[in-house]
Amino acid sequence: MTDMIDVLLVEDDPGDVLMTEEAFADYKVANQLTVVADGESAMAYLRKEGEYADAPTPDLVLLDLNLPRMDGREVLGELKADPELRRIPVVVLTTSDAEEDILRSYNLHANAYVTKPVDFERFIEVVRKIDDFFVSVVRLPGR
């Protein structure tokens, strides 16, 4: 039996949020999925500021690159530069398959880069594989 993990989804597209929630809900592991819709909220959540003062530290971050207020590249850069947060694995989950975005994300220390499939069933399968990998295969810090 695997432990439940806390996942922070940073995503501004309601359709992608819904599909991700569905992938988690239908899957065998009931991980805690928290959603924030922009980069500033993501950093406030991660730093436990304001309304997020009691937020758990996520075990995994699923991060879109194209976000309002502060884009995913900025979030990734700040998160990985912070000694308290840098150990949290970050999977960039985005529509971009541009080589420049892939290279930049890895240069900013993303743990993985996944291009979102447009097909609903494939999207759910990809999210489940990410979830399964980080729950069943990877040893997360503090676990």
C-alpha cells in the first residue's frame, strides 16, 4: 500500500484542471490535489503566506508554463532557488513542445517535462502515469 501524497497543480485552464482532477478521482490512489490558478498564488502557497498559512508542503508540483501574474518559468526559477522548497519535485505539464521551453525548464531544474496531450483519454493516462511514478516508484524527501 502506498502513502497518499500532496500534489499542487498550478494551472489556469479550467478544462485541464477538470481533466487532472478526474484523472486523480478515478485512479486507485486518492492523493490530495490542490489547485492554484496563477504563479503568484503558487508561490504564496509554497511559502505558506496569507490564506495558505496552513497549507501542507506539497510532495509534488505539476506546473503549467503559461500562467497569469507570474508564469511557470518564474515559479520554477524561484522554487528551485529557495533552499526550503528546491527539494520538491516539479513536473512541467504544459501544451508547449518548443525545444526552448524544454531546455529552459530543465536548466531551471525541473524534474520532468511533459507535453499535455490534447486527447482526453491520453491526458488522463499521462496524469495517472505521473502520479503512479511519484507515488509507487520514486522515493520522495521526508517520506
